[in-house]
Amino acid sequence: GESVGLHLPTLSVQEGDNSIINCAYSNSASDYFIWYKQESGKGPQFIIDIRSNMDKRQGQRVTVLLNKTVKHLSLQIAATQPGDSAVYFCAERGAGNMLTFGGGTRLMVKP
Amino acid sequence: EAGVAQSPRYKIIEKRQSVAFWCNPISGHATLYWYQQILGQGPKLLIQFQNNGVVDDSQLPKDRFSAERLKGVDSTLKIQPAKLEDSAVYLCASSLGTAVNTQYFGPGTRLTVL
């Protein structure tokens, strides 16, 4: 399938290492943030979300950190696997459940 | 549970032609979204429906784009006439409602305008 991000920032990690993907958001009034994973030729897939009244939320192998002071969001993936290779987008929620997506980061996992 | 369905998956047309995309959301999802994703960028919302009504279409280029969801289930997005800069992946998503509900995306339709 086609690539979803030919000119995106790229993070290259070794299989088994931890990955950290960063995102800066723009609207200080956003109350909800989501990370999506997009594999080539597919639509974005929900990974994890966090409300603005939280600093950290953990899922299975993933952790999202929110720093509202500097409007920064990060996604940490533990023990990165080849199947984690994809483009990752953060999104912030506005009124009416409308999402504004960031520019995306391509994660490449080397076996 | 079946996901969001979209068709066609790929479409190639010449500029000034018209094209239509179809979306069938997840059963029971009242809210439907159309996004445009230009290569190398994140998805950009074009229009949001709640049942068969438009919630927001502020980023829809209304001189050439139109969308409808007549019966509150399936939706079509049309471009007429297409321009070269319309080349993109058109993604449909749905959610239970407009509260904090996860949006589930379809596979998208890749449009190439020559």
C-alpha cells in the first residue's frame, strides 16, 4: 500500500527498545487528546486517549503523558515490536467531538 | 463488529471531472465525519453529521464539495469539478455521538486527479 507520510519526521528504533513520540498541540482549551496509529493503506486506529485533567494514562505497552504547561503530549511504547511500525498522530478534541490532528511521526522498528 | 466501510478504495479521474465517495458507518453510530488527508499530513475534518443533520461544515470547500446523509446512516461525499489539489485520501469516521466518543475510521478512498 501507499505510504501515509513520505515527508514526516521519522523515529527509528531497535526492536525491543522503548519509543517516545512527541506532539505539540495548539489550543490550550482542548479537553481531550488522542493518539492514533496509521499503517500504510489503512485508516487511523485509536490507541489511547487522555483527558486534560490527567497527566498520565497507561494502556497495554503504551503510556500517554500530558504537560499542559507547555502544551505537549507524548506517547511511550514499551518493548517496541515490528508491528508498531506506522505513522502516529496526536489529535486534540474541540467542540462537538471534532478532532484536530497534528502532523504525524513515522515510527520505524528495526529487527 | 463490522467497521466503517468505504468505497471505492481507489479512484483516478481527470481534472474537472466529478467523483463520489460512499461511506457506511458502524451500526448505531449517530455521528459521521469526512476527513481529507493529503499525503504527508494529518487528516483534516471536512464535515460532521449528527444523524442526517450537519453539525459543522466550516472547512468544506462548498463551491465544489458536497456531502449528504439523507437517512442518517450512509453518506456520500462528492467533488464537482475536481482540481489537481484534491488528490488525497478521503477518510470516513463514525462515533456513537458528539460527546467524548472514540472516532473509528474506515480504510479511506485514495483519489488521484490528473
